[in-house]
Amino acid sequence: MPDTPWDSILIDMVGTTNNVSVPVRLQMTNDVRNTRRDDVHVYEADVELRDADEYRPRGYIEFRDAEWNPDGGLLPVDYVPEPLYVPESARVEAVDDGSSMYSLDRYLELPLCTDPAAEGRWIHTDMLPFDPHLVPEPENHNLVWLPYTCRLQRITYTDFASCLATAYPLMHWYGDSNLRRSLKKIVSMGDWCSFNSTSNATETRSCLCEDYQDPFMPFDARYRELIIDIDQTGGQALMQPTEFALVPDNTARVYLHKWEGLSTRNKPAWTQGFDARITPQYGNPQVALISLTNWDAAFSSRAYFAVEMQKLLDYVQVEYSNYTQLYIRTGQYYCCRTDQTPNAPRAYSRLRNAYFDQYVIDAFRERFGHSHVIRIWNVAQVSERLPLS
């Protein structure tokens, strides 16, 4: 890939008290040594530390010599990270004089969030200076995601369904099983793979990555196309032909198109549905949500993906007028291992996935930034900022 680093270096600034992890995104400098593969490479980065604490750098050299990018038929190499040497003196202190807008003491003064890509950090609920019920529920280790410049509030799935029915009564979703699992959580009103569920634990394989064989009453996960209606009681797939664009009152309708990205792993080809036209069959939605990267970084070369992306952009331009908001969902955050599956190893890595994500975002903004509302659902950022273990 052009203008990418030789080395994949994972480094965070980690708070010694609050354990907040701030990713450091290194950029190559103009040093002449960076033009040579087998020379010393020089990087730099700007880091903004917004939570008061003493921070120390921690991290690893994941890959050298561009081995993070097994493109064009190259096989992934073993993941053998080299811990970074950090001298004891490498510390920096961020101090809050009481006026910082990022202070947790002032969090409840922030406006409500409207940007799904707002930057934030994970805070343990024990460190919150207010009632934890005023923010979203914590994840499995009692960490809660708090954006820096806006406020998230806790709402019930019933209220969420009502909000969808009011704001986005018709949506088209394109994505792989990760997106499908998000939909399972919504249509089950939070019960699927929850602490309270009798059928699943939160960290089983089916909850994390392979759910297509698990029985799920609202819809069959093996279907490539589904129409799902969601109301305040939950969601259910439509099994009988209907006028798809006519959504019942107090209901949000989702057309779900399951794909393996734009890769050749799609059977049938991902283009088939677009060739048959989408909106004449399934209506003109308020939102088209498009999720890529996971399969593309794993099984497609960068050159092949670029060609397929241009096809997708052309199809989107035909199908969706500026009435439809375009939501781009990043791939899942992938870190700290490589795939060594015999015969068909997947080519993803932390840095490779990040560059594929950015390519998708840039491509949509360049084509549609002046004609459509484009929003980024940055699921990768939320996982990337979990405490570095």
C-alpha cells in the first residue's frame, strides 16, 4: 500500500491510576532512511491526553519489513510481538486545573452525542464521580465508554425501538455476521448473549463470531436476505410476501443483506442483488448502513478491493438519493494475532484492517460527501481503546 509504514508498532499511553489507554498513531517522518526497507525507520506522533493522570508508553513491535500486510497472495507470518523498551523516566503528567471540559466531574454537563464516531475512553465504574446509572451499562469488566465531547445516556431497548420507528422507519443494512449479531441484540431487546440470557453466555464462540448455527426465534441467521420488523416488543422476520416499502405504524423495518464484504467468498456474487435493483423492491430508506473490511482485508488484495469498491460506489449512487443517509460501519478491531489456518489463512492484521477501513471511509466521502449525509459508526475505535493488556 502506498504511504504506509514498514513496521507495525502498537503503542498506547496508559494512565497509571485510571488505566485509560490512548492509542499513539505513528507516522513516518521524511527521514531518508524511511525510503529503505532494511534501514532504521523513524516515526513521530502527536498525542492528546485529556484525562488527568500520569501516563507511560506501553506497546509492541508487531511486525517489521511490511510483514503486517500479507497482500497479493503472500502468507501471514507468525505473530511474535517484541515488547518496546521504555525507560523508567518516560512519563508524562496531564493535570486538570478544574477548567478542563474533559474532566469526569463535568461529564454530565456535556450535550448528548449525535456522532457515532465520537472519540472517548473506557472508565471503570468505580472511578465515576456520579451515579453509574446516568451513563450506558458497563461491559463485562465494569468498564463504560464515555466520549470526550458529548454525553451518552442509558436508554432501554424499548425506547431505542421507539426512536428507530420515529427517526428511521426504513433502513437497509449490508454487512457480515458482525452486523447480524448487532441486529440480534436489538430484535431480542438485549436478551441475546446477555448476562440474563438462559441460552447463551456473553463470551461464547457463538456470541463473538459464529452464530449462524444457533437457533434464534426471530429470524434464521443462515438467510442471505431478511426483512425484519422491530417494535417496542422486539423484532421478527417477515415470512410472507408484502409491500416492503409500506412500514406499519410504530415500527422500524430493516432490509438485511448479508455478505462476505466485496470478496470472492460471496455465493452468489455480492453484485447480484444490486443488479436486480434494491430500492424498487425494498423501498427508499432513511438510512443505508454499509459494513466492510473484515472479509475484504482477510481474503482480497488491496488492488482487487479497490476495483470492487468502485463498483459498490456506482451501485450506491444508482440506488440511494440524497434522501438516504449513508452510515459506514468500520470492521471489527483486530489485534494481536495472525491466522495460521492451513490452506486458507486470512490475511488480516491490526494495521491492515485499519488501512482498509480508512480507504472505505475516504472513498465514500470523496464520492458522496457533497450530496449525502455520511456518518461513521466506528466500532473499531471503541475496541482499540480498551485497556492494553
